[in-house]
Amino acid sequence: MRRISLACLGFTLAVLTSCSHVPNRAVAQLSLTPLNHFYDFQLVRSTDQQPIVMTQLVAELLDSDVIFIGELHGHSASHYLQVELLAGLYQHNANLILSMEQFERDKQTVVNEYLDDKIGEQTLIAQGKAWPNYVSDYRPLVEFAKARQIPVIAANAPKALVRCIALKGPAIVDQLPAQQRAYLADDLTQSSTAYQAKFRKVMTGSGAWHGHAKPKHKPGPHGSHAHGAKNGKLSNSFYAQLARDNTMAESIAKALDAHPNHQVVAINGAFHSDGRLGTVDALQRLKPNVQIVVLSPHEQTEDEPDLAAAAKQGDYLYTIQTMPKRYVQKQHRDRAVMNLIKKRKDRECAW
């Protein structure tokens, strides 16, 4: 993979930031200068919508306790930014922790064994149930951490347990064996009304889901078209979502307790952290005094007048090229959706 020259990017953005009194509209247009390729990104500070360079971002993040880097799953620029920022932070502070949505709590031992050179990468991928895009997208992060003895937290709730909650509701956790229950957060049901509204919106197909770009038609997270609520009650799909958010938040909180004076870099789909909702909100409830910063991806569009709306999603934005269309023909999209629904309906809860 050819690496982007941060020096070139820094020069471009330094020229832009030199005009500190440019009107807001002009600043927005400058920050939306077309990107050159799919690894390219531009950093923008949300408070003033000014473009900044990586060295500025690192300097402004040094006093933060937890940094959430929301990603669009599979977007090259998201994953490139993550490792560049992790490396930049490490230059100033070796006391880092890498928290990853992409590994589940019950695989923490496997992750640790890999970091300790007790197993190889293929064993990590197989036994750790790494995501299919691990080699291309997450290997750089894990290898950077491994080489520098940075703890890697398998933060997410196990998929099998999330599936049970989606199928049977949150009460199912009371029937789990103690070992399985420990892989989930103690609190699985607390959430904000804003997050509930966001979830309902995405279930109607009008919002972006997890770390993916906004779809035109999207089934529920567990294969149904159920909305976030029915008859005023929260759906099991929403509780399954909370299982992930609250478990990742608790994993981060426990990591901070286990490693005082460390800074956490959390990698997750943007839905979990945008608007300081989801995992961010859950962590803030657990640790009210923790200083949290959110980075949110923003796909550039030609017809967008400014960054005002996007700036509400994070303390910093990083603009990236728009994802390719997953489907052009409706019949292809519908077939894929139906296959996904069928696949998920065939899954069962083991408890």
C-alpha cells in the first residue's frame, strides 16, 4: 500500500488555515476541496470548521482520556487515519491502550496470546474470529500495538450473545451461565432518548447504520425490518444494539481502571460514537469525569453547502471520498437483502 505523504497534506492544509478570518462559507468550501484518492482525508476541527493537519490534531488530543475514531467499515481512508493517529499519539505518550470493536470480549485471551507471540496471525484470525477485512484494515493497528507493547482490548459483546438478545430480549441474560454473562456489560438497557430516536430513524432507512454509509433500504440489524420501537416499547433489536454499545463502554472503563494514566484510542463504527451517543454516552455515564473526544467520518458530496450539520457528529471531522455504490440495480440489492434476512433468520440462540 502506498502511503500518503503527510507532509504534502500538511502543506495544503497549512495554506488553508493561514486565512483565519475567512467567512464561514468560504472556510466550508475550502475544507471540502476534492480529495485525490481513496486513502486521502482532510481533518476539520468542528468548533470552527477549520481544516487542520495531523500534528495539530495530535497536539490537541494529548490531554484527552479517550479518543473515539469512528470509521466507515471498509473505507481505506478511515483505516489509514486510525493508524496514523495512533502512531502520532505514541510519539508523545507511550501509555496508550487500543480498544477495538472488531474483537469480542470472549476472545481477549486469544488476542493477548498473539500480542505475546504465543500464536501466529492465522491462529489469531481463526480462533479470535477476526473480521473478514482484518488483514487489509486492522492488521496495521494490531501490529503497531504489538511492536510497542500497547494493550489491545477486545471490547465488543460476543455476537452469539447479541443474537440471543435480538431474538429473545434482554431478559435472556438472566438465563446465561455466569461465564457467558460476564462477557456482557452489567447494564444492558440504559440509553438516552436521543439514541433511541437515532436508532428508529436508521431502522426506517433514513440514516447511516453502524460504520456504513447511509443505505436506501436497510433491514434491521438482525435480519428484520423492525423499527426501534413497537407500541412505544423498545425493540429487541435496539437492546441488541445496546449490548454492543454498553459492553464496549464498560470494556473501556475497565481498561482505564486497570491502566491508570493511560490514554485509550477506541476503534469502532461511526454509529457507535457519532453525536456522542451510543458507546460514548454509555462511557460518560460510567465515568463522568473522563475527557472524551470523538472523530467522525464525513463523506464529501458535491452538493453539500457546508459542514455545519456534520460538525455536530464529532469534535473533529475527517472528510473522505464517498463510498462506491453497493448496488446499482434494485433487483441485485433486493436479492442481497433477502439473502441476509434468510441467513439471519436461520440463526438460533443456544440458551
